[in-house]
Amino acid sequence: MSENQAVYPIATMCRLLGISTSGYYAWAKRAPSRRAREDAALLAEIRMAHVASHGTYGAPRIQIDLAEKGFRVGRKRVARLMVAAGIVGVSRRKFVRTTVKGAGRPAPDLVDRDFTAQKPNQLWVADITYVPTTSGFLYLAVVLDACSRRVVGWSMATTLATSLVLDALEMALSTRRPNGVIHHSDQGSQYTSLEFGRRCREAGVRPSMGSVGDAYDNALCESFFATLECELLARRRFKTQAEARLALFQFIEGFYNRRRRHSSIDYLSPIDYERRLLAGPDPRQPASVLAAVKDKPFGRPQAAVLDGHSARRPPRHAGRDGRMAPPGAEQKNAPTQEQPLTPDTT
């Protein structure tokens, strides 16, 4: 009514709406209720938490942030305020399968889709993804610890040479110094190369590989790339490869490892979860970062159904998908002149 009082008299609008004129004026002069004042203060905290997460958090993680600050508030109330204020998190795009299975396996599958780990440096998972820029493609190789989901090694390059995955492995070895860790990956030519297999034997790393073209055999690393695509790559366009390198470094080392909350590890960041494991002899729960996937679902995996209270942006199907090789990109599983990896008999 206040927006239209320059066009229509207040008395006329009150009569049409079936309310008294005195009641309207009493309502207009009334101070905000206690609930409204609390909502306004809470919304300010929600905005700060959302900005601190680079605009990625939805209601569940923001509610955990508020709880740590001492705010006793339910998740549905947070979702309601976010919807009213137009604050939304990010959601993942649907999965697209782009590769085809092949026969044979250069290394055994020591994981068998069971990505649970009781402590760090028991199981690492690794993979490569594409990062498009206007000046060409940038390739990112990562190594994740299955216990805490921490990115323990990463490397970036403009080509898919074996040195890309070797540099990521070297970074993980230098920072973690494991003993008998399992390194699980797909059967890309970089991981089946003789050079990579030789370095694994020298470092005491046990190579493990899933089947070709089956994302479920390396689901934990695929989950990280889905997060990277959803929270960074789908929201930005990079003009240069140097700009993409800086953004990836800030996301991995500045946000993902140190601050991003994971629902599978009690809504802690990977570094905070590792600190909790080391702090006491009996932590609450060992990490079960991803349940074992023993049976393949029929058909294409279905996207999660989110209700209106989740404060999530609906997925957009147009544009680049993180798992589909763009036109002109170098093929990750392209054949090379090197021989397949053979087990060490010594």
C-alpha cells in the first residue's frame, strides 16, 4: 500500500482489502517485533558466512558456521532467511560419461570402490581434469588423502605429459612421507607409464587402478572435481593460464584444505579433521569419506532432488561440463609408445 499511495488513496485501498484505516496506520508506525530484529541480525551473519565461503555455502554449512559463533538456530530458519534474501549456494551439474571401457588392467584394483580409511596416508586417490582458458587448456592433476579429503599433492601443466602426475606425486611424497600408501587412479596413459611405475616402486607406493571409463571406480577423486567445477570453474572464466593457476592455488590451498567444510567428516575442513585425529587417542569417528559402491546403478546417475528449503541454485545444463573433454583438448587416455605397467617381481 505504501508503494501505491501516490496513485490511490490509503482509505480506498484499505476498503478494498477489507482492513481499517486506523489499523493500517497503527501497523505502519509500529516498531519491528523481536523476531524481526533477530532475523535481521541473523541475516547479517548469514551474509558474512556466505561471502567467507566465496559464495558456495548453502544452508547446511552456514548453519554450522553460525553454531560455532554461538547462534542457536535451526537449518530451516537459515534456509528461509536465505531464500527471502536471495542468497543461494552452488549446486553440481549432472554427471556425463565420456569414456568407454577396455579390457585388461595394468595394476590391480586394491580399493574395490571402498574409499574408507582409518587414518591419513593409508589411501590416496588421483586423477586429472581440464581447465579451459581463452589462451588454451590447463591441466590439473591432484592427489587426495581418502581419510581427510585433503589435497596432499597437485600439479598444473599445459600438456598431458607423464611429468604432470609425477609432479603431483612428488609433492604428496615430500609433504606426507608415507609408508606403504595405496595410490589409486584410473588407467590413463600417464599413470600406466613406466616412469610413474618406477617412481612408485622407489617410494614404496602401491599402485592401484580402476577399470576404464567407470567413474565409480575413482568416485572420491571425481567428487573433488565435481566440487571444483561447481564452486570455481563454472562460476569464472579465465583469460590467461596464469590467472587460472592463481585461482586454482587459492581454491586448493587457501579455501578447500583449510576452510571448506565437508559433511562426510563432521563438517570440518580437511586440515581441522587431521588435527582432531592427531589431538586425541580416541577421536569421535574414523573418516568414512565415501561409502563403498559395490553395485552399479542402472542407467545414468540421477541428480539429487533438493526441496525449496535447501537454498540451492538449480543446476544449469548449458555450458561446459567438467568431465567432458572440450574440442581440441588433448585426450587423457591417448595411447603412448610406453609399455603398460608391470608388477615388480623383485
